Amino acid sequence: MKVNRREFLKSSSLASTALLVPKFLQAFHSRISHENGKVLVVIQLSGGNDGLNTIVPYQDDLYYQSRPGLGLKENDLLKMTDTVAFHKNLYGFASLFDEGEVSILNSVGYPNPNRSHFRSMDIWQSASDPSEHLPTGWIGRFLDHHCQDLPYPPAQALEISDALSLAMKGAQVKGLALKDPRMLYRTTQHPYFQALSHEQEHHHATAGYLYKTLAETTSSAEYLFETSKTYRSSVDYPSHSFGKQLKQVAQLINAGVSTQVYYVSLAGFDTHAGQKWQQARLLKQYSEALKAFTDDLKTADRFKDTLIMTFSEFGRRVKQNASNGTDHGAANTLFLVGGRLKQPGIYNALPDLSDLDNGDLKYAIDFRQVYTTIIEKWLGYKAQSILGGNFTPLNVV
């Protein structure tokens, strides 16, 4: 079958989500172990989760003065200490905390915070300064620097989604977005794509890149599909979309695929109005799915090799608004979950509600310190070339 390159270039949206290794590496279609066997799972709470109503300073009068309608009372809480409590719907998360498997990092942010969803998320995903715009993400640059020589380099970072986030895009290597390895495999087995992936002659650089991308995607789709079939979870997950995302991640991890980084998201946290019920519903989804996920990993003895980071692009304003909600803020809580935490519990002091920055929480930990910690102390690589600067790691993993 002779393929029309012009037609291919018009129909190559599949190529935009992955840059994978050539087909000569199909001989590696077995379980591939990366350097230290450790896995990172990133959970993005999109929209700006309200950290103050997630980890609640229920003995602080300023909290209730700022939130006369939104402040959570005793029957809305799961007490953690004499001064701090969880939102009551975080019962699964609270059980992990009680087991010493959670570290809560308070007041995580960056200088000169941006309150736009899109710009702040770009800053978090690219690990840029607020004044610069980077076309690549921090995980994508990790792929560029440390995964190009591995079999299936972009399969080292998978996003359980229909689209690839900026965080996963490198200059040379991009992660792979998929919801189901079987669906991706079936797509790449279509005769048209099979014929394209076997095309050898292409003299234009752009066409060569796209043909190479398609060939490598086809190869990696087969690897992910064949390997993922070796494990089926017996854990009961919630049926919502977020639960399905984490179930897919657990099946891939427990099957032994080579992926080092997984990326999932839970949206809906932009709670300008009616926050109480909306956040309660989302925190329940987060907590119950996370508990099922960790139980699944423990069943297969993979929890000890997995670190889970949960973040949101910003927190919310300290004072409630007139619509029983909260507006865009700045610093926020960040969670690390795993079986090898050096400092489980509350890692640093809760934000001081008497010392605000124009009504917002001040940041105490730069989020790039968290990234440095993960890259260097968990994944085992140097962070400076990835993050473009030196950020002091934390003694948490």
C-alpha cells in the first residue's frame, strides 16, 4: 500500500501525543525495569482546591471569622490533632495518614503568584518562574534528559486522559496519553496506520518525524497492551471517572510496565459558589479512590515503590465570598503518599491566618523544592538540568 504523505500529515493527530522508540526495539517486549524501580503518580486537583477546608485549623478563631458560613464545624470534621482536622469526607485518606503513609506539606506555592487557572497551571506544569513561559513540562524534560536511551522512552510517562498535559511534553520526547491500552492498541492496528508505520522513505524532516512517531507509537502500544494483560485488579474501586483512572494506573503498575511517571486528574474544584457540597463531593471521590488504589498496590507489593503527589494550581482566598464560595488564592496544601516517607504527618507549620499577603496565604515552600525532592530523592536523577535552577530538596522522602 503506497501512502500519500500529504494525507498522512493531515491525519496524524495521533502523532502529537507521543514520541516513542523505533520498531527495532520490539525485541524488548518483556517487562522492563528502569533504574531503581520506583514509580511516581501525580494527581492534579484542577480548578484550585480550597486547602483551608481540606486540612482545617478548627481551633483558629480567625478561620471562623473569615468564613462565617463556610467554616467547617465539629460534625464536618475528622480530627487529626488537638488543632487540625480533615474534612469529614477524607476518611480513606485519614486512614492512610493514621498508618504513617501521608505527609502534608502546607503553604506550597511560588513567588508573585498568578491567579489565572491557565497561567498558574502552566507554571506548575512547566516548573517555570512566573515571568517566563516554557514550551516544555517538568516531566517532559525528565524524559528528554534521562529516558531517551531506554526502551519505549515516552512510555516512561503515561497520562490517563484523552489529551496530553504540558507537564508531559518534552522537546525530544513526549509522554503518552491513553485511557485504555487495549483501545490504543486497536487504533494502531488499523491497516492504514500499519501501512504508514512501515513506510521507510521520507525525505522531508517534518514528514520523517511524524512517520517515526507513528511507527514508535505502534510499537509501544503493543508493548503496553501485552504487558498490561498480565494483571487484573480484584480491588473494588468506585465507579466514577477518577476511580477508573486510578484503577488503570494500578493495573499498569502491578503488571510491571516500565512506566516511571503516571499523571491523573480530578476536575471541578473552582468553587466560587456553593462550595460546601461541591468540594465535599469531590473530596469524597478523591479519598475513596485513593484508598482503593493504595490497597491495590499493597496487594501486589508495589506500594513501597510508589510515591503519590497531589497538588492543585492554587488555593483559595481566606475569606469567603458573597456566594458561599471562595475566590482564587495563592499557596495551598500538597500531599505526598507512600510507604517510605521520612517525615509522615504534618511536615511544616499550618499557614498563619494573621499574616496574609493581600488576603492570601503566603507560600513557605516553593513547589520546585517538591519537584527537586521527587526527582533526586525518589527517582534518583539530578534535578538542576530539568528545573533550570537549584532548589533545596525537602527531607520528606
